[in-house]
Amino acid sequence: NNQGGGQHCSRWMMWAAYIDPNYSGGEYDEYFGDNPPGTLDCHSPDSEWVLIGVYRQEFYQYIEQISKHLWAIDDYEYIVALAGLEYMT
């Protein structure tokens, strides 16, 4: 009914960080290669992954930060992420 005075509400997201104590330095192939020795099973109750934190962050800032660290500034994906951020604001 637009009684909010034109103000928008913030969107927040929660995310969790884990470490694999059994990681042996195999990078991508450790989890996704042919016959990978590691498993991405931090969601499983019998997993050996260790939870190191649960975080809350404004959605816009999360997308901004993750896009900076995933793609180079001239990658198509980064440009699309920035366009999405522009649309959000």
C-alpha cells in the first residue's frame, strides 16, 4: 500500500564458513577431479568438516565482495554481476 514513505528494506543473507581438516593441497582436483579423495559434505552430520563461523551480511555487499574475488574485472561474469548490483540499487 506504499505507506513506507519510499524507503526500501534491506536484504540480508547468512552464510557459513567451514574448513576441511583432511585437506591435502589438491586444490580443485581434491574435490572435483577424477576419483577425488575429498568430499564436500559439510552438511552431513558425520562430516569431519569444522564450522568456523556463521555470518550475516547485507545481500548487496555479499554479491559485491564475492564477485570481486571470483572474476577478473574484465570477465563477462563480473560485468553481469555489476549490472545486477546496479539493478538492486
